[in-house]
Amino acid sequence: MNKNKKKIWITAYDVPSTHASLEAKVDGILVGDSLGMTVYGLDSTQEVTVEMMSRHFEAVYKTYKKNNSNIPLVLDFPFGTTENILVAIETAEIFKNIGAQCFKIEGGKEMIPIFLELISRGFEIVGHLGLTPQTSELKLHATTEQEQNELLEIIKIFDDIGIKHIVLECVPAIFAQRAQEIFSGDIIGIGAGKNVNAQILVFDDVIGRTHADFQPKFLRRFGKTFEQNVNAIKKYKNAVKSNDEKNRFPNIDESY
Ligand code: KIV
């Protein structure tokens, strides 16, 4: 695989993260339900609602439009929205009204009828297999031959029904490579090793804004935003308390 062709996806939830991601020329943006934990401090994605996803998508979409972007922009279907076909259609219509047309939906074979229905209505689907945080245990998946064969079968079906992207989370790298070999679109890996066409990480993790307590094996922080934030706030605090007219905040130039 040509390394230069590798694609970079980012999970973004708001205006600043979208703006920075577009400026850095990422290949795709996901408005992911991980915002439940990252932004709201919830215990799991099961508590994330359609309303929460909508508000965040609107902020991202506004920035996306303003920048005239045409990279893939994907919105996560939150927990409960694939309970049955009717709920899935209703959710897709709500999301369509705010500009979304491509949805990431967790799940395997049981999702096929819903995927076919949404595809027939002109929506695009991004699959999500392996560790699916809405319902599965937070552990390495595809560790047995049986599980691997089942997943490969599902990936082939996804390919056949026209799915072009699959997020594959927390699986052995050697398995992810096999998955990419049989899939004509892009496997977007997270904790899936290097031999897939694309990688995805959450913006807040990439820039190091999330606290270092959160340290899954697959995660590398490329920035030190948390430390920079703490330092900036400390400097602000010291400037307010300063007796030195030059360093004090606000100084004469910052006052009316
Ligand atoms: O919700 C999310 O951000 C995701 C990515 C981590 C793949 O599902």
C-alpha cells in the first residue's frame, strides 16, 4: 500500500475542531457519538441523543459549508436509533433536515435491512465493526477464527451493497489487513494497525486535550493542549494578581 495514499479521518464535534481539521486537510470528518464522553462526561455513548448529535452536527456543518469543503462528512446514529426500520428512517429524515446524508451505524448482519432501506432513500452508510462502543465490551475483538470469519463475511456483504467506508475498531492488525484486502472501499482503522487505507482518531485526543488518564493502547497524542491550557489559565491568574503595571491583566491598554 502506498503510504502517501493513506487517509486521515478525524472525529470533530464543534466549530474550532472542524476548522482546524479542514485547515490541516483531513480526508474525512465524523461527528461521532464519542462526544457523549469527551464533551459531556457521560459514562457511555448509550446516553447520547438525536438532539445532542443534531446540535453538534449543525456546528460542524456550518463550518464545513463556510470552508466550501467537499470531503466526506459523516454523522453517527446514536444508540437506539436502529431499534427498527421506522425509527431509523425517522432519524435519517431528522438528520437530513439539518444537511446530513451520510450516516455511521454500528452493527453487522442484523443491520442489513436498515442499510438497504436507507441506501434506497439516497443516504450513504459507513459501517462500524469490531468494537462497537454502543453495545459491545471495551476489549480487543476478532480474536477467534470464528469471529474473524463472521466479520469477513459481513464486510463482503457491506461491499456488495455499496458501502464504501467501514470503521474497524480494536481488532488485531493482521486481521484488519485481511479485512482491507477483501474490501474495495476504505477500512478506517482505530486500534486496527497500519495496514488499512485510513485511520481515525478523536480530535480532542489528537491535540492532547483529553486528560492523560484516558490512555487506550492505540492512542497517540500529537499535541499537548491540556498542559498548554493549564499553563495559559495559570498565566491569566498570575496576571490578574500581579502588582506590576506592565504584566497586570487588564492593563491600561485593555481598559476603557
Ligand atoms: O464516535 C466516534 O468518535 C467514533 C470513532 C472513534 C470511530 O465512533
